[in-house]
Amino acid sequence: MYGEKYKIVRGFLRGGKRVITRGLTLEEAQAYCRDPRTSSKTALDAKSVRYTESHGPWFDGYELDEQKGKRRR
């Protein structure tokens, strides 16, 4: 639906999730998730590898953002 906003949510294999950013259009959320740096399987830079070592496998996905408010990155 027009005007809906989405949020990026990081999910962890060990359980749990956290909001990475919110207030995105559907197109922005989809583009964000196409980036190889949005999954522990494909994010191979040193920072991501250290993050995966401490948090376990993870991936970023998007969900409809029910919360009204400002965009956050």
C-alpha cells in the first residue's frame, strides 16, 4: 500500500532479533537486503567476521514498520 514504511530487522540463528533501521520505502528495504553485507554468510569483511564470531550467524530482512516516527539509520 502507498505510504507504508518498512524496517530492517537483524535475525540471529541463536534466536532473537534487533531493529537496524526503520522508515524505509519498500524499494529501499529491498535494495538494502540485496547487499551482500546483510548476511553473515556473504559479509566477509573483517568487521562482519568479528561480529559473526561474537553473535553467531545472522541475516537482515525487512518487515512492515507499524511504529510511526522518524527515520533511523
